[in-house]
Amino acid sequence: MSEVELPDAGERMIPAFHHEAVVYAEHIVRYLFATRFVRGKRVLDVASGVGYGADLLRSAGAAEVVAIDRSPEAMKYGQKHHSKFQPAYVVGDVESLPVRSSQFDVVVSFETIEHVPDYQRFLAEVKRALRQDGLCIVSTPNRDVYVEGNPFHTKEFTFAEFEQALASHFRYVETFTQDDWIASAVFFPEEMEGADKPLGRQPSLFKAVGKSPSETLYMVSLCSDVPLPEAGQEVVLTSLYEMRYYLQEIAQRDAEIERLKADLSERVAMLAQRDADLAERDASLVEKDATIRELREAYQDIWRQMGALQRSFGYRLLAGYRRAIRRLFPPDSLRGRTYRRSVQGLEAIVHQLAYLPRPRRPQR
């Protein structure tokens, strides 16, 4: 078989990536809860992801486990990495399961219903796959508590909505609550060293904080048309790995905030400089407007003076004289040319006389 690897796209839990994270504990605790009901049973794991849960169910004594997921890559990954107890891997659509009716004793489907476009059809398919006395174990995040904006979710449920949806398909429904906790434990040294295994000696558990069932992060329900089996509680402890991650994330965001503050300060300074430049331009425009008004007033005054001049006796006399000259000495006539040359010569003589040195007065 060729090498099969999957990227961590955020859509599914992959133990190879998330083993020390809280999300690993969230998923494993549900499968451990389900192992109580599968010994000797034929089990269907719907939307099984990469198959770690299907292998765990098979290891708990299930007679048969079939894992179905729409992703061929996830199924190939499961065959390669999670086949120690040999569950069967099948590619299929959860709204049209590729199984016979009444084929399974138990159907497990965790964090699936919120992803499907038609959750009623999904539940109908789950019930079709079950025997009449079969058991469905299903979970989903609580819309009132879960972080908003998951791009992979099409329908999220409140506690009451989830129970109502299940009750429309099954006669008996019992919903358990699941949440994340920070725990402090005292262990024997050999228990402290162990990982991915139950504690050898049952510890005493003490819970310091309480909350309403409707305010828990996830709901896990048992559903059937016959009275439900007795169930217990399940706890999985993980490290504070994600607290370190959150602290690193907070530090990165603090640094980003400081960078944004500096950028904002720089932009505020730029805006202040632009405001100052605009104020200076406004002052210059006001000054230019005043100059334009002065020039307009001076222009109007010149026109008034010209009008007064044109109406004066001297101007009218001069204008009459010029008209008479044009009539007596037309520009294109011989007389006109002779007259203009005489005037030009006279002007030249006057110009020369104007620049002659003045005679000195005799000294007395």
C-alpha cells in the first residue's frame, strides 16, 4: 500500500497531530463511553474519521465494526494507522449509508449530525441500519456554549433541540453532558508514567465546580426503541499542553496588538500632518481669494476710469482727431504713407532732442 498521510485541516481529530491536546481527550472519552455497550455486538461507526475510534470499539470486544466516512483519504489513513483490531473501512455518505437495513446492533456517530445538510434524513438512515432493539450513541456540540463560526457545521443544536430531534426518531432518549475540566490528581508513580490506558486502581473523583446540564459544551445521547441499558460516567485526563498553547497564542496576540497600536499611532501622526498641510493650504487659498478680490476690484476700478475717460471731452476730441486723420490720410494711400513717415521722422527728432545734454548755465 502506498504511503497515506493527511494534513491537519481542522475538520477532524487525528491522534498523530492532537494526542496531547484537549480535543483528543474530547473524542476519546466518547468512544470509551461507547465501549460499555459493544461487547459481542455488530457495530457501525458513522463518519468515523481516520478510524482510531473504530479500532478502539473493536478492541473492546465488538464482534464486528464497520467504519464509514465520505473521505477516501481518511479511510486509507485508517487502514494504515488504525487497523490493529481490524475494523472494516468503507467509503460512504452518511445520508445514504451503504449498509443493509437492520444490519447492526449499535450505531455510533460522534460530532456528525451538525455537519450534514439534512439531519432528519441522517437520523432516519441511522435508524434504518439498526435492528429493532438496536442502540444509537450520538453526540453534538451545544450551540449555546460552543464557539461560533465553525465553517464545517451546517446545523448546531441547543440541549433541548437535540433531544427533540432524537425523540422524533427514537422512543427512548437519554442525554449525558460532556465538558472540559482542569484536574489535579495524586497518582502512584507507575500510574503517572502510563499513557493511553485506564488507571490500574480506581481513583476517587471529586468535582469542585458545577454547572447546568444545558450549559455543557457537548451532549452525548443514548437512543433506542427499547428501554436503554444502564450507563456509567467516563473521564479522560490530559496534560496542560493546550494551556501552554493558549499562553503562546495570547503572547502572539499581545505582540500583534502592540504592532497594531504602533501602526495606529503612525497613521494618527500622518493624519495630523495631513490636517496641518490642509490647514496651510486653506490659509493659502484664503490669501489667494483675498488677492483675487483685490485684483477684481482694481480691474473694475480701471474699467470705471476707462469709462469716465471715454466720456471726457478730451478723449472725444482726440477720438475725433484720429478719425479725421484716417479720413484725410488713409493707411493704404500715398498721402497716408507720406503722413506716417513724416510723423515717424518727427518722433525720431523729438526722441534725439530729448536725450541731448542740457547746455550748462553760465556761472555768475
